[in-house]
Amino acid sequence: MGGFYHLVPTLVAVIVALLIIRVGALALMMTGMSFETAKFQALSAFSGTGFTTRESERVVNNARRRKIISWLMVFGNAGIVTVIVTASSSFTKMERLETGINLLVLIGGLLLFLAVTRFKPLVRRWESFVEGRLRRLSIFEEDTSVDELLHLTEGYGVVRIRLEHHSALIGKTLGEVNSSLDHSFVLGIERDKDWIPTPRLSRKLMAEDYLVIYGHLDNISKHFG
């Protein structure tokens, strides 16, 4: 029974580490990231592994996300050390049979915790509570930057496309073009070195026009590629 009490700090340390990762993911989501991306980046920063994706490069270019990732790295280094130390001290004080039993208890405790995290009503209430506390932090009181408003880091962006003389779009109205685009629209037109912002839908496109389009980059590529 004494070995079980030595195991409690290890179980608590692991659960706290998982909660910190989830809080970090929520904080990243509040900056405009998708849940899956935020969860992966939070886990990567906390564990110090796998933080080499294209999304991570965009994360470090955002002041808010840099702060969140920095704190996750700090907590991650402290948390991993804590788990290793508590686990080592716990298992060294146990008999061989006791070690096996307590290992099963540890696994069972973690599985129970993961099962609780899948209970959506409880998770929603906890996430709402955490989000309310996070919004009080100074980093979420700052003005939202342009890239956050446009969600440029989530597969969306602004591109500039030139209409060649053989383009099928020449002669069509801007309204026709916008209606044919999927999750994208034309922000403006560059024509003869003049900039036409928010052009009317009735305006017809001409050869050598440059269309400045905001939308999902993959969809834009398929449409104009």
C-alpha cells in the first residue's frame, strides 16, 4: 500500500502536464489556429520534439503565439523533469511485484483521466472556464494583427494573379468571377498601375489586369493553376 502513495505524485505530475498542454492548445486556438494544429503545436512545444513543421514557422512570426509557445517550453522542461524524478523515486522504493501492480494502476489512472476528457459536457465547461481566465491575460488584450484577422496561417492567404490575353475570365464581370470561386473573393484589381479597391461586381475584367484575391490557397491554385 505504501508503494501506491509513492505513485500518486507521478500520476498527478502526468495529469498536470496533459492539462497544461490542453490549456496551451486553447490559448493558441484563441489566436485563430484550428484545434488540430493548435493541439499539435502545444504538444510539440511542451515536449520539445516535432516543432519543425511549416505551421511552426508561422507560429513564431506571431507575437501572441510566441509568448504562448515560450511558456509551454518553460513548463515542458520543468514538467518532464518532474515526471522523471517522481517516477524514478516512486518505482525505486517498490518491490518487483509491487512495481508491476503500481504500473498497472498508473496506466489505469491515465486511461480513466483520458476517458473523463472525452465527456463533452464536462470538457466544454472546463474549456469555457479556462478561456475566460485566458482572456484576462495581457497578451489577449492587444490589438488583433492583420494576419490573425485574415487567418493567413490556416491555409488562407492573399495572392496576386495576372490575367493573360488568353484567359477565359477576360470580359467577365467581377460578380461572375467571385461566384465561381470556392471560399475566395477578389479584394481589388490592379489595372495600368492603378489600384481599384473593392471594385463593383459589374466591372468587367480586362487582359493584363492583376487580381488580388483572398481565399484558401489550395482552391485558388486549382482555379487559376
